[in-house]
Amino acid sequence: MKALVFKRHGGPDQVAFADIPRPVPEPDEILVQIHAAGLNPVDNKIREGKMKPLLRFHLPATLGCDLAGVVLEVGRDVTRFKPGDAVFASIFGLRTGALAEFAVVPEKAAALKPANLDFVQAASIPMVGLTAWQALKERAHLKPGHKVFIPAGAGGIGTFAIQLAKHLGATVATTTSAGNAELVRTLGGDVVIDYKKQKFEEVLRDYDAVLGTVPGESLEKSFQILKPGSTVISLVGPPDAAFGRTRGMNSLMLFVLWLLSHKVHRLAKKRDVGYSFLFVQPDGGQLAEIGGLLKVGIIRPVIDKVFPFDQAKEALAYLEKGRAKGKVVVQIE
């Protein structure tokens, strides 16, 4: 089968199309013919080697985490899916990648594709949907009346997270450029800050949660807008020892993570707020619940650009520029 692989960690020159064996499903897996693959910034980070401390790959490895397609085969222990089912899934950190003609997916990671979405729309959802769900619903426990700050509202995660936060009843503040302000307002942004003209930390006060999508100084300043007892859930790091323990890391790595996160935990303690690093987990059950929201139109996909499979490298380069409004998707079938 045709797949986009990287032979070693490094620059874009390490990525190429290759003919590789079609994967064979394990007893608890399904084989999916992929119709579309959604791209995420982590795809380029994996290729660069920035995820090596957290993920292990047998090189050459196929790129891509999000997919939508049709089930061709099921393992002997699979009970929830049958050949012909249209599904979508995140296979982040699992044994095959999504930028290929076929992939194997653990049964527990897949969900039926919402009937009102085409494959391109469905492929845009899994990682951003699961990330927002695990951060805002599972960790921040957003409820009606809460206030949440979601920076970079026009990006892939921002466009989904704003909609989910509004569904959960929260007031949403976000940052974006003037050209994208109307987009984020239509998604549910209540307070829209032009980051070129205003500093969010001077505008926002007494927030209940921050979804950290921008690393460095921006993440640190976000602590200033929180009230006591609130929380920061960071998608961009620094990873901390609590995260390391969930990954079964040894004591040396836990100490390294403690050092990396010491400053941000000190800021959190000073403000009497919580901090945690979120490493999204594939979850078909959560994805099915997200699919229910998509099916009735509570949340809608936001797609910036669709590339054909033979331009997948160009799609990754476009994503890396950081200017996409919503998601970038590769159409395979």
C-alpha cells in the first residue's frame, strides 16, 4: 500500500511516499480503508523528533494520527464493528499512521462516523475533539457560569474547543487576529481579543480555567487571569512528574520532568491554582459522544484546506506555517 513515511527524525526531507505492506489486524483491531486523514501540529513534531521522549516509533514509520474510512476486516474479538462500517478515529501513538491507504485501529479507539459528515469532515475531528473533551470536560469540569480562556481561537484545537466550551455552558474568551475575529465569534467566542492590539492578561480577570495552547511566556501570563481554585490544562508543556507517573517513567525521568515544570508549578502555587499537562489519549467512547454532538449540529467541523494524497507533504508544510483557520485534511479516497 502507499503511505507517507519518515525514515529518520529530522526535516521535511526525511518524509517520502513508500510502498509498504498492508497491516494485518490483531484480534482486537479493525482494518480501515482510509478515505481522509486529518493533520495536526504533532505530526510535524513527531517527524522532527520532538516527541521521542514520549513516543516510540519503529522507523521507518507512517505519519498521521486522525482518520476516517471504511472497515474492511475485523479481528476475531471485535464486536462493535463489521466490514462496511464508516468509522473515524485517532491512532495517535499507536502502531500505524493515518497518511496511508490502510491502517489498523484498536476497536476501543474507533467510533462510527456521524452520518451527516463526509469523510473529510470526520477526519478533521478526532484529535482536536478528544483533546478538548479530555481537557474541558474531564479535567476542568466546565459547568454553566464558568469562564474559560482558550487562546488561538481560530486554530484547529481552538475552533473545536470554543464550541465544546459553549455547549458546556461556559463563557469563552479567546485571542485571534482581526481577520479571524468574526469566525471565532460565530463559533461562540464571547470575549475576542486582538492579540496584536491588546494583552489578554490586562483584559481578563477571575477565570475558572485556561486551555494552554501557546507555550512559553503566554502560558505563564495566563496564571494572572485566574481566580483561586481554578486550573490550567496545558497541551504544550511543560510535562510534569504527575504526567510522567502515568507513563510509567523511571525516577530519573520523573526528576527531569519535575525540573522542567518547577517554574510553572511555582506560579500555580503562588496563585492557588492547579496545573496539569494533557497528553491526549485515543478513546472511541468519548469520540462516539463527540459524534453525537456533531450529528445534531451542536458542534461543526471547521476546515481550512483539503489536499489530495499526492500533496500530503505540501499539506504538512502548509500546516507548519501556523496560519490555518481550523483544520487541514488530506483526502486519500
